[in-house]
Amino acid sequence: MKSLSASERTAFGLMFHHFSGPTDPGYAKGSLSSEQFLSVLKGIDTDRLASPNVFRESYFDNQGDVCVTFDDNLKSQLSVAIPVLEKLGLKAFFFLYSGAFEDTLPLFELVRYFASSQFDSVERFNSAFINSAIKQSSDISYKELAGQVSEVDYLGEFSFYSQSDRIYRYLRDVILGQELFEARIVSFMKDYGFDQSFAPNILLDRDDIRYLVKSGHEIGFHSHSHPTSLGRLDIDSQRLEYSKSKKILEDIVNRPIWSCSYPNGSYDESSLALMGELDVDIAFRSSPLPSDLKSKPQYEIDRIDHVDMPIYSRSKI
């Protein structure tokens, strides 16, 4: 893999989610081992890798640094990724949704576990749920769904999503919407006899968060309930999601939180306005966007998913 060189000076974050190790299930698509994680980091010139506080300062000085970011409160990030970062002497951003500190596993994470434990592949899960949803409604066919996804190039910026991934997410986010999707997916899981009480304990707890802060890592907020299309919500609903998350996390870490990442990269102009209202210094997208399309660049910092790193390491960003 060719390294992103010092001459390619666009600042961005590397985005990571699931990891797999001896004590971690590694059930999600794209889970990384510690060796794979280290390999991705070695694809970046070491003089560009920056810890959160350095990245914040250098971003405004146009230094083109690269930071490491984690989303979604996953314990495997602590057990698998942190030892690698410690060997490199590097700190990272951890973007957390505060609803994860409630008693039950959040639905979107439960769905991931269900899909991996009940189906041979994510593709089979996607197909089964899409067909089930279509059977419950005569308003749209699979062919029409696929056509709409292609027409708007839904999630086309994410090369790691298959066609069925994109159709499933379009059905979830656009056609059904959050409330109806949640009702349908819960019913779908029940049809398969899925017992969510057997889902593993995969989320960071409050003590884990305090440990991360004590170790020099930066906590950012990622909404409260992690809506799949937060940018489609009205500004009052978004304000509640973000302000509640920020408050809960600040109470846990006992210091101000100045960074955010948008769940699923979903945001709009209201989201950007709220970042200023909530005294956020920098906020992250979940994919790259040309700078001339950004209205508030400090709240639209690019991130590259680790799956896409081979693409960007062959081109300039």
C-alpha cells in the first residue's frame, strides 16, 4: 500500500468501528484484527498522524494532519485497538452515542448481531428483510427500489457497501423511516425466534470511558439514540439528540466536550448550526466531500473508512 504522503495535505480522520480478537466476537462486516489495524495505520506517513488536541490546532493552521477516530462505543475498540495505539504512542477520538449507557443493547447494534448470528452472510440478511418488507406493502417492488437507489446514487460514496446494502439502507432510511423500520425489524427478528437476551456485552461502559480519558484519548458526542438518518429530523429533534448526548458524556468525563461525528454521516444545515450552538470546535463526516461543497468546513471534516484506505492511498486527498 502506498502511503499518503506529506505533500497531500488535506486533513482528515480515519474511521473505525468493529474489531475482532481472542475475546471479541468480531461479528460485524469489516471487523479488523489488531494486525490489520496496524497495517492501516502504517499506510499513513507517521509525521501526519496526530492526536486529537494536535489535530484540532493543526486543522485551523491547514497542516493536513490525520487523526484516528472510533464510532459507536464498542468494547473491541478498547481491547483490540488501544494496545496498538499504545505501541505507537498515539491517541484517538472516541465518538459515543449516550443511549448506549441504557440497560439494553441499542436496536441498530442488536440488528447487526442478529444478522451475523442468524444468516450465513449480510447479503442473505439484506435480501430476507427487503423481501419481507416488500411483502408487507404493495406500494413498491424490488426492481423499483433498486431503480430509485441507482437514480439517486444512494450511499454511492461508500465503495464498501454492496448493492443490497444500499437497497436495505434506502428502504430503512427513506421508504420506511425510523419508526416504521423499528417496528418491522423487531417483528422480523421475532419471526426468526431471535432471543436478544443472548446478545453479547459488546459496549463500553462508564468506567471504560473514564479510562480512555485518563489515558489521554478524546471523547466526542455522536447523538443520544443514533438515528439512522439524523439529518432528516427537524432542528428541535436534532438539538435534543445532540445536547442530551453532550450533557451525559460531559457528566461522565467531567470536562467539556468539543468534538462530534454525525451518525451515519447524516446531517444538514440545521446540524451545522447546532454545532456552533453547542460550542463544538470540530465535527466529522463519515466520507470525503469536495471542499467547495462545504458550507462550514470545520464541521464537515472528511473521514475515510478503513475499508476505503487502499483506494485513497493510490490517489490524493
